[in-house]
Amino acid sequence: MTRQLVRYFLQGMLYITPLAITLYIIWIIFSFVDSLLRSVLQSVFGPVIPGLGILVMVLLLILLGYFAQTFVGRPLKSWVEALLAKIPILNIVYSAFADLFSSLLGTERKFNQPVLVLVNPITNLEKLGFLTEADLSILNEPGKVAVYFPHSYNFSGEMFIVPTEQVKKLDLNPGDVMKFVVSGGVAGFHPNDNGSDNDTGDARMNEKKKL
């Protein structure tokens, strides 16, 4: 009886802990963003309701995004980038973060093509990653591509230049592949609505994981 109660307790922990951690992180982000403009809003409008700061920030970001697409915003952005490019160290930091966010959120996303790379042909060792650059002619590396390999349980990764013939594109959801890699293979693949090809790919990856 005691063993069964312990098992129920662990099952309850397993059920509630991921949800609690997720809600806690959301609350921390919400509180931080909301507090950024709360003091300004209170000085102008007096007491404000919680959440008004984050609502105003979302509206400001929407307006900023719209302005960036206008005929005035584009040259202004180019002028700022050209100015930052002349400042040592700052230009490296800005360009690195600009390229990172552009690859994640921009129109030229880089982490949308998951691939399976044959790392060791002798042992048939393979690794999951994301194709980030298919043309490496600037490095004088014909027939090779750049592949990014995220680390498990860490916000980091490594980029490798590998022969094209050792890279196989996967018809899988990039988000599912990222979760699978970051979780160390714990988060399995789930069927989606992208068609039978994806379902077949999911089954194939699940078979690899079982092996």
C-alpha cells in the first residue's frame, strides 16, 4: 500500500511539475515586462491595472515593426546599422544578435531545415542538426554545407562543416526536432497534420530512438 502511494505521489509530481515550471517562467517574464513601463504609466495615468504595461509594450512593438517596413524606417535602420558597423566590439555584438534573431524570427529563418548527418561512416553514427548554410563557396568549400548541432539541456550548440553527401534532409517539424535534441531524446516525435510523409518520418525517427 505504501509503495502504491509513493508511486501515485511520483506520478502526481510528474504531472504537475512541468506545468508549474512553465507557468512560473511565464509569470516571471510577464512581471518583468509589465514592470518596465508600469512606473511610467503610473506617473501619467495614476494607478494602473496589472498587465497594462505589457499591453502597451506589445502595441509599441507592433508600431515599431510597421514603421520599420515604411520608406522612412528602412533607410533609418540601414543608417543605424552602418553607424554600428564602424564601432569596434559593438558591431560584432550587434551583428551576432541581429543575425540570430533574424534566423529565428525573420523572413530568412535558418533553423527550419532539420537534417540527419552521418558523423562516422564506419560505426554508422548519425547526429541530428539543422542546415544553416548550403553555399560555402566563400570559404572555398565546394560540396560542403554548414550544420548546427544544438546541445541537450543547454542553450548552446556547435556548427560543423560537413560533406553534402553525408547530410540527409528530414521531412519533420523543426520544432519537434529541436525539442527532441534539446531534451536528449526524451521528448519523442508526435504525429502532426503535415501529411503522411511527416508521419512516416516520425515513425522512422522513433524506430531509431528505440534502437
